[in-house]
Amino acid sequence: GGVNINIAVALVLQLYPTACPASLLRKFFLVFKSWRWPNPVMLTKPHDANLGLPVWNAYHVSNARQVAPIITPAYPAMNSTLSVSRQTLQILHEEFC
């Protein structure tokens, strides 16, 4: 979805802040072609503001089964790709290659 692609693009912009637009497009595909899933895509570390809302945590048992987590940067941090399955991830990987 739109949130996921925006977080992915923002990550590439963080990694290559001085790159020109054409180079950023190329880098985007290079980064996600070789991304080691299920390592999460995160713009910032999740922060718990202690307001009682659940915050995504890589070490939580339910999060260990997530295939391709892309974590939202705002509180409460959550996985925006919960519906991605192994089959969906395989299709995405084929598209990047």
C-alpha cells in the first residue's frame, strides 16, 4: 500500500541523502532486492510513550512470525504489512529482481 511504499522510499532517502532522483530509483530496487527479510524496515526505533497502546517489538512472540515487517515511524509503532505472506513476499522479490 501507499504507507508501505512511502516508508520504503523514505528509508532509501535516509541511506542516500545526497543522491540524485535517478540514482535513488536505482538504489531503491538494489536495497530491496537484497533486503534480508524478516529484518524489519524501520525509519526510527519504536518508541513507547507509555500511553497504553501496544508498540511493535521484534522480540514479542506474535511478531516473530511476521514475514516482511515495515514498521510505522509514529507512535504507536506497528507493522504496516501484516497481510504479507511468504507467497506475496516471493512475488515482490521476483518483481525486484
